[in-house]
Amino acid sequence: MNIVDLRAEYTTNLLGTEVRHPRLSWRLEGAARQHSYRIRAAASEAALASGDLLWDSGTVTSDATFDIAYGGPALASMQRVWWCVEVGADGATATSAPAWFEAGLLVPDDWRGEWIEAEDELAAADRAAGVSWVWGETSLDARPHAFRIDFNAPADLVRAEVLIAGKDHLRGVWINGVKSPLDWHFDWDTYLPFWGTLAAYEGEVKPGHNSVCALVEADTTGFFPVDGGAFAALIRLHRTDGQIDRIVGSAFRVLPDPPAGWTQAAFDAAGWPGVVPSTSWAQGDPRPTEPAMLLRTEFTIDRPVAAARLYATALGAYEAGINGRTVSGAILAPEISVAKSHVLYQTYDVTDLLAAGANALGATVADGWYASPFGWRIERYGFGPAPRRFRASLRIDYVDGTQQWVTTGPDWRIGTSPILKSEIYDGETLDARLAQPGWDLPGFDDRHWSPVKLGVAPDTRLVAQTSPALERMTALKPRSIGEPAPGRFVLDFGQNFSGWVRLRARGAAGTTIRLRFAELLNADGTVDQANLRLARATDTFILAGTGADEWFEPRFTYHGFRYVEIDHPVTLDDVEGVVVYSACVDTGSLHFLDAPLLQQITDNAMWAQRSNFFAVPTDCPQRDERMGWMGDIQVFLDAAAFNMDVDPFIRRFLMEARAAQREDGAYPIVVPQPLSFPDVVTAGWSEAGIILPWQLWQRYGDTAVIDENWTAMEAWMAFVARDNPDHVWREGRGLDLCDWLSVDAIKPDDETTPRILCATAYWAWSAQLMAEMAAASGRDAAPWQSLRDSIGQAYAAEFVRKDGTCGNGSQTSQVLSLAFGLVPDDRRAAAATVLAANIRARGMKLSTGFLGTPYLLDVLADAGLHEEVAGLMLQREYPSWGYMPLNGATTMWERWNGDTGDLSMNSYNHYAFGAVVGFFWRRLAGIAPAAPGFSRIAARPLWLPAVGRVKARFASPVGEIATASEGDDQRLTAFELTVPANAIAEVELPGSGWQGVPAIGNDVSTRFEVGAGTYRFTR
């Protein structure tokens, strides 16, 4: 017997935790059933071995192997605790190897060091000029607003830069009466509120009198709540002595419905009123992109080191290094968060990076999520105010018991980096000519660098990140290369994924190489970026001209792509695709031996998950969005938790959901969201705040996640109940997306299923989940069950007709009603018949959208409608899951008609419809939790002759579960099952005649239980 995989908070060797009593877990191997455990914990590995303990649980008679709270003294800051577990099983005992967990900085006073700014002089001066959002007197005014400024440029003018932004539609920019081409096509007829960061507009500015004009329109109606117009401007006037004069938007005048000729240079606008601060939600800093900066300091080690930890964070993104070596493989740290509430910090074990004598600690600081243009509104600093800042504390523990701290402060120095731009959506630009070799090594001459400026401490908390970091997970080689146009080389990786490419190139100094990323190709073979909307998705590499191979790999951006177009000669060996995502461990392997189409769907969903488990669970990795949509992950987590170990990842996301929750209890639909993003709710999205904790508890046996979220979940339920006393959700439904992207919808949110039905169904299901979680966590479940019963009764009266038709009879109406147990028992069969008839009338095709699709096959299977289940799964025509891979998809599409749908909202890497893979696992492979954490396993395989054999392996919290099914064109004939130690499988096989089993059943099914072991059941 072996005790393996010791974890704290579901993490191996948990570093930097803020949980003072972490939940512990382990797995057994080579035993049938645990009957007792004993946990010992100590302050060191030596103390654990000698018996000098902090905590001894004593022998506990229990088969529990997870969700066991550490019972020693509450963790102190930076304390490491070593622990082991002794298990009694099958009449024997065994003791695990030791493991550890370690606390981070638990209170603000533990932090040492100051925030230091990371911006260059140009950006600092722009910020000091006071660029802000302005507008006219009336915020919600649909009239076109003319903005104009007349100014005198100095006689020694060298050049001028005119930078403009307008919300919601910038119609034109005129410089001295001449219209400048728009940087983007801002005046799209779309429901998305496009505007953005200041963009440069070309025009001649001369010494003496000049004019700059802009025409902007605000939305006063729209898909999202409207909030009024906004305008921003920055004019830089460069003089011969290097001085830059600045004019900002607050100096402009404004007039709605301007008269003819208002853009002409000679027009007199002196009588126009001045602008006023915009009252819209625009809160970001619209200033243009700024380069990444280098920060450094040196320190001395003069005696033997026992251990060292670096605690670091940024308002922006950073990559830290000691003595020329990065401290971690983490990408884009700190990851996106609700920065008004908290910013994440990271803890690194850097003991092995230190050296005797002189040492150097450095950091490159770039935009990251905090400062990059982000969200549809493309605002820089959308999560908090400028400038970028960095904070770090290096703790060095010496063997002699003394301690040294190296912290950010006025002794640090700042220098320029070769990274000229690094934005999440637009990509990274690196000029290798500007590299400063050795800048992060001791002894570097930094006298030409400047002392840092101390920054203002943000009004937010610093919270430890212990969830899996973003990392380079694997590499892909391109499968083909072509030159569809002279000098444009297009490489196809054969797989859509998130990350970037690593490029090798040679050329003269100053040679500029551009890499453009896309999911699609134009008819002529060049890359098509149309569906990326405002994301430029372009990396740029400027060669140093060393005469040798030069390598380029970005560090502070990412792309979602299959194709890359490079405007420089390359070969297949010069390019490598770097796959990046949050380092959640793969846990599942599912194989369809006779159904290659289902195998491709399964694989596509896995790649969509890899691409979108990117700091938070995002909707897509490629366009100007990449946000944590709550509805997408609530429908997909069932599948996701089979594919990967996701408990810490989703718990971190739930922390963001709690932080973003409104005071009235409403959960948002996107988490985290920029400060200017519409603050709205919607049924099926906001309930992720309840559904995700329930799913994690079911899959991992994690009751801590219930406790963490309970107050927030209660607040959400109170929000819904407050204005809906008759238990039908009529009021306060917010954006009301309903069954998003259903097949019959012309616009994505068309009401193909009654919105009130969708909302009330989710309210009922949420009440049911609250009752279950209350019971599991020692709370009173009765009020929640009573609420569920009341909603159920109201729902049946409002939406379920006697003939089984629910709502308007749409597939989603039927599916949600049946899936959530809202159809009275005497009408369930009829309701399923209505659903099946609809599917058959469409030619064995579905019509469901985001909310109906995840439950569709389960509802049919529960009703015994296996022909419809198989027909939908194996459907090859539109609309279907199979239509996607048969038309070239290597990930899941956002829309059923992704190949023909509206390119302004058409992601080819979107996991929501991949929720079907959860059904594959639970019903076809026969692996599902019958009790939280898989301590009991529901092994109930559904045999579909058209699908054929299915094999699966799943690394559950209690160990590996494996199944394999075989059969003929009539029935299941064999089922193999591996049950891990300390688990019991509840097996249900179709029909009778099974050999060697203690059958309890009838001709419909045979039911029995088995413990740990490997079995083959035949008939």
C-alpha cells in the first residue's frame, strides 16, 4: 500500500497560501479500503521525523481522503509546515513521504518595499498633461458632436502628433480642414460599443495657426445599456530643443449639430461652449501605448543561505529575474483580476538563484491586463489608474538564523527595454537594437539609467495567487508553408491554439519583420483577420543585424490562431508555435474507437479548453474580447473537470466573481470586467456564482468552496427573490441573453425561447443547488428546498401545458424544464415526446443555443430516446457538433454556423458548445460522481450501436477510474471497469444476463456495487 499525491488546497507543495487551515488530501494505491488515518505536522522535515509536532490528529476512524482541514495552529505569515499521513487499510498501515505547504504574506504589514513607477519620460509627461474624457453638456445626446480646437504651433516646430478617440462612434478627424483617414472603421453598424485608445491621425500641422476637428456620436439606445458620449485628445508639438508642448481634450470646444463648414481652417468657433467632463462610464486612461521598462537593483550575499522567497506583483505585467535567470516560467504575471478589490501577487522559491557575493534583482514591466487596451471599448488602464507600478520583496533566510530583505525602493534604477509595445490584443513589438545585454546581472553599469520614482500605493488588497500560472505548455511545428503573395509567407500549424510563435531570422540591422495571426485564410491564401475586430494580433521584430541567427519570442501578449503570416523569408524550421495556457494538469483520456467524428469533437473541445483556460476561463483567445464570461464556463465546467484538474483554477475565478458582485447581490456576466463595462446581470450567466461552487464540490468533494461562496450565493438568491414574490422571475433580469446563439435566432439574443422561462428555470435550479450545498456544509437546507418547491409549482402553472409543451415548445424550453425537474411527473413523458418530435421534424437536428445545448442529450437519454441521442451526436449537417470538424474546425466554434455567420462575432475557438463532452464522459464512458469527489462512482454506460466502443481513463480525486465498453448492433455485451482504492462503484448495466455479478434489477437494467479492483462484465 502506498499513500501518494499529498495536497493542500488541492495543490501539490502549496506555496504562498493565505488559507490559515488548508484542506488536505491524499490518494491510496494498492489497497481496497481505508479505515483510519493519522496526520502529523511539524515546523520542519527534521521535526516531523523526530516527532516534534505542531499537530497530531490522532488516529481518526474514517475513510475520508480529501476535504480534511489542517488542525494545527493557524498558519503564520511565511510559515512552512511539513506533514505526512499514516493510513490504516486492509489490516495494514503505511505512512506517506512528507509534503509541505507554506504561507505567503498574510497581512498588509508583512509587505516590505514600496511601489515604484515603470514608465518612460514621454508617458509620464503625457500623464501629467491630464488627458481625460470630455463631452458636451448632455451626456445622452444622439446628435453628432463637433469638437474643435484652434491653436498656435511654435515657430521652431519640428513635427506634430495628433491623437484622438471618440465614444461611441468617431465619424471623422480633420486637421487644418483636411480629413484624415480613420485609424479604424469605427462607425460599424453593430451592437458592440466600439471606440478606444487614442489613435494617431495624419495631417499637416505648421508653425502658427492650426485647427483640429473631430465628429463623434454617442449611442442613446443599444444592445447594452448606454451611458453617453466621450471624447479625448492629445496633441504633441515637438520643438527643435527636444521640448514637447501638449494640448489635451479639455481645451477643445464642442457643439452638437455643427453648421456647414465647421471643419474649415478659417472657421471661427470662438462662440462654442467649452467641453465638460464626460459623465459616461469611461474611466480608463486613453493615452497611447508605451514601452516596457527595465528595473534593477543589486545586493550582496555574505554567508550561507538556507532559503529565499521573492514576493512580487505589478500594476501591469512583470517578468522578474535574479542574476540573469527568470524566477519562474509564469507568463503575464500578475494575471487579470478585479483590481479595484485586489491585485494578485506571486511567491517564488528563488533559493537556487542566489550566489555568494554580488547579486542582481531585475524586472521587466509591461502593460499586461491592467494597462493594455482591453474590452470592446479598447481602453488602456481599464482596471485602475496609471501609471504601471512594480513592487517586490525578496526575503533571504541565512543558515545562521538571520534574515535579509531586498525590496523595491528609491535605490532601484530604471532603464529602457527593447520592447516598444506589449498589448494583450495588438501584440508585441521588439527592437533588438535596443537590447542591453547583462542588465539583469551583477556589475552592470547602470549609471546612464535614472533613479526610479516612487509610486502611489493603489487602494486595493494584495492577494496571493496559488492557482496554476500561465505557462508555456507545449510546442507545435507548422505543418506547411506557402507564399500566396510575394514576400508573404503563411504557415499553417494545423491546430487552432493560444500562445505565439518563436521565430529565427537573419538580416541587416533595422530589418522589420511582422507576424500577423489569424484563424482563417482569405481565398488567396493570405491570413484573414476580419473576425478579430479591433485586435491587430500582430507581433513585430526589428533585427539587431548581428550577422548570426536572432530569435524572437514575445513575453507580454498572446494570440489565438492557426495561421501566421510573416513578411520575411522563413522555413518550417525557423518557426515554432508556443502553446500557452494555465497549467492545469490533464486528467482525462477519452477514446471513441468506432466513431472518429466524436473523437474529433472531443479533441476539439479539449483544445478549446486549453486555449481559453487563460488566467480565467475566457470566451475566446483571439479577438478584442478574451473575457471571463460567466455563462460560458457554467455550461462547460462539467466537461472541463473531466479534461483537467481545475479546482484551484475555478476557485480563483470565483474569488473574482465575489469581488465583482454588486452591493445588491447581483453577479455580473463577465469577470473581471473593465471599470467602464456595462454592469448588468443575465439569467444563465450570473448563476455561475452558484453553479460553479456546486460543480467543484461534486467533482472534488471540496466543501471549502461552498463556505467561501456562501454569503455571495445567498446575496444573489436574495437579489432575484426581492422583486419576484410570485416565484416567476419577471423583474430584474438585466441583459436577458436567454438561449444565446440558438439556431433560429437571426440576432444572437433573439427570443427563440421565452426569456422568462429560461430565467425562472435557472432560479429553480439554483435553489435546488443551494439546498444540496447547505446540507453538505452543515447549514439548514429546508428554506432552500421550500423555495425550490415554490418556484417549481409556479413554473409548472406558468409554463407547462397539459400536453407536455413547455413555454413556446422550443427545444430549449423542453430541455430546461425537464433537466431541472420542473415538469410534473405525469407530464414528463409527454414533454420528452414534444422534444423528440421537434428534433425529428428538423431532420434529426438540434436548435438549442448556449443554455439548452448542455442538457439536451441527458434529457433525451433519461427519457430513453436513444435514437435521437445518437442521431444528434452523429449528425454531420448544419446545425450539429459534427458540422464543425467536417468543415475544418480544430476547436469548438462560437456559433453553429461559424463558417457563414457574422464575422463581427464569430470566434472559431469557443468552448461553450463543447459542453457535450461532459455527456460523453458521464453517459457513454460511464464515469460520473455518485458522491462528491468520486468516493462513489456512477458507472452507468449507455450503449449506442451507431457510436460503438468507448474507452476512458480519468484521474479522479481518489485515483484513476477506467472504463471500456463493447457491444454489437443490438446491445452492450462487455464492460470493463477499474475502481480505485477507497472508492465504490455503483454499476448499472442495461438489460439482464450479466455474468458473475450480484444482480439487483430486471430486464431493463442490472444494478450492483463493487469496490476497488479491475472487473470485466460480460453477457
